[in-house]
Amino acid sequence: MEKLEKIVEQGLLYDFYGELLTDHQRKIYEDAVYNDMSLSEIAEEQGISKQGVHDLIKRCTHTLEAYEETLHMVEKSTRIRRAAEQLEQMAEDEQTAREDLNRRIKELSEMILEELS
């Protein structure tokens, strides 16, 4: 998996399940994933070893992945978002439906996307 894809995946997992981590875990995970801090920088800031930071991030990642394997919230959200985007595209394509139907489909897709945001 490409590094950027991994970061996006970590961000999505954290968005859905991050609140289930402890405050300490969240702080370190956010510094690594969102603030792009190095292990050394985090270790110095937190007063722990670089290896300790590495191990904690790895444990957090495994924990978040385990939640996703059980609950599938990221997967479900992605499927819903794709369906809403397809509805929106259908509404924009004048050949697929009459004007009123297009308007209603677009309204529904926008409502779904807003709910997910």
C-alpha cells in the first residue's frame, strides 16, 4: 500500500474509532498521523522512548483495524458515499431522467452526503 493511501486509511479509521482510544493514545496517534511529527519529536515531547512511540502507534493501528473488522463503519460509509455520488451523477445527466426526477435525486444525494460529513 502506498504511503499516502496508508495515511488516508489511518485517518479514516481514526475518524470513526479514535474516541475509543485513551487520551494518551489519541495524542500520540494524532501527532504521528495528522501532525506528521517524527517518532523522535513525539518521544521527546511525551518523555518516552522512540521505540515506545513506535510500539504505541502500532498497537493503536491494530486496535483501530480490529474495530473496523468487527463494525465495518469505514466500509459502509464508503459504500454509501459512492452510492450518493452515483445518484448525484445520475441527476446531472439529463438523459437518464426527467427534470423533476433529476431534481429529487440530486436533493436526496446532497442530503446523504451532508449527513456523512
